[in-house]
Amino acid sequence: MLLQLTGLPLDTAVANVWWFLQFVTNQWDVNKVKAEYSYKDKCFLNVQIEKYGSNHLNDVLYTVYLLNISELLPEILTSISSCFTKAIRNSKEQFAKEIIDSQVIVDMIILKSFIFYSDEIKKDEKLINAYEDILLALTEIRNEKAAVLLDEFRIH
């Protein structure tokens, strides 16, 4: 940043620093951003995530978060399940590391799915399998929340 400011007039440099500070320090809540996705949009995202996601799990999870998880659920579970299955098959240790790095987002996905979309998930065999596969993959790396949710999902 300093190299970019060298040689600029003082008012321009101050404006650039001010913009940079606003950009860096400005926190925004993704859930407050209005986003609506059609079923066709969700299908497109599922295809892209299934195709490229298993090798870039953290990026996929962060992208799903930025696109507003609540708006993508429950349909997005199928591609997340596919990514988890491929990633854990490739390297369980790497999968565990990536899940730990994105734990907050993973927790949002599994908890929101259970709390808000459980009934909708239970109406579709594909979604049931996807959600259970996600939870099973997480239990393989000793995620206790996933184990509890899996038991509760199957019981109720």
C-alpha cells in the first residue's frame, strides 16, 4: 500500500488510505444480503460444486457461505455431500484439516439443515442420503455435533 501511495498528492493518498481502512474494517453480515435463487440456479451450482469442489473444499464452503447458505439449502446438500465423500476418500487427514478450518460454516450448514429444513429433507430420498452422508463424513473425523444430529435426524 505504501508503495502505491508514494508520489501521489497528499489528498489523493489520504483518500486512498481512507478507502482502504473502510474496506478492510467494514464487516458485513451475509445473511442480511437479499439473495434468491431459482431451482435452476441451485442445480447449476450443484453441478459446478460437484465438478470442482472436492479439491477446493474450503473455497467451496466459503463460497456457499457468501452466496447465503439459507437461500441455497436444502438443495445444495447434494453437492456438498459429493465433495465431502470425494475429499474424505482422497485424504481423511486433509479432509479433517479443511473441515476444522471451515468449522463455523460447516456447523451453519448442518444445523440450519436440521433446524429449518428437516421436514423438507425427509420428503426427498436424495436429500436424506446427502444430509446423512455429510453427517457420516463428519462423524468419521470425530465431529460430535454431527453424530448427535445424525441420531436426532434418524429418530425424529
